[in-house]
Amino acid sequence: MLTLLDGLGAAGPQLSSEDSYPEPLVMALISVFETRPEVIAAWMIQVGFADRDADRHPLVGIETTGDWQILMQAIEVAAQVHVPGMVFDLQRVDRTNPIGLTEALLKAPTFYLRQARASSLN
């Protein structure tokens, strides 16, 4: 997983690599995504300040064609059950109009990608 660190210095934000995603959060998110065909893909990075390790937390970017508010509510419910008290942020990803940390999210590998269903030839 990539970590975006804002050192507040002349160099500005930096990306660094980490080995793993927080598995309970990933599983909670996938449980929501699998029931919502409008979710296309999701990425995760850690965000925080370079000098404050304890303040780092996941930022989840989600590409969807559905209602963002309804999706966020479903994620909040799943998080309360599977990762109560865990701090993380959500950001909608629109590749055609990147805002916020979209570019940093898109540099990370996807942890969820909806597979196209095979169509029958019969």
C-alpha cells in the first residue's frame, strides 16, 4: 500500500510503499462492494503527516456509478460491525475529473476490481 506523507517541508507530499492493507477493513469494504454492482474499483493509501506516525490512517478511493451517499452509509454500517472505532476516509474517484487525492490513489494498486460477467453465447 502507498503512504502519502505530508512533511510540510520544501519537498511537499511524498509517496512511500507499505506492505499490507488493513485486512479487516478490506474485508468489510469488499462485503459491501460485492452487493453493489455499481462499484467498479477501489484503491487504498495511508495518509498522514511524516512526523506523526500515529495519525496515519487509510484513505479509500472508490469508483462508482451509483449514489455516493447511499454507498457511504452502507460502508459506515459495515465498518461499525467489522472494524468499530477504526479511522479511515472515503473519496469518490472520477478518473475523468480527478480531485483531491485521486492521483495518489490511482498510483496505488487496486484492492477491488469488479470482474466483468461472461456473457452466454447461446
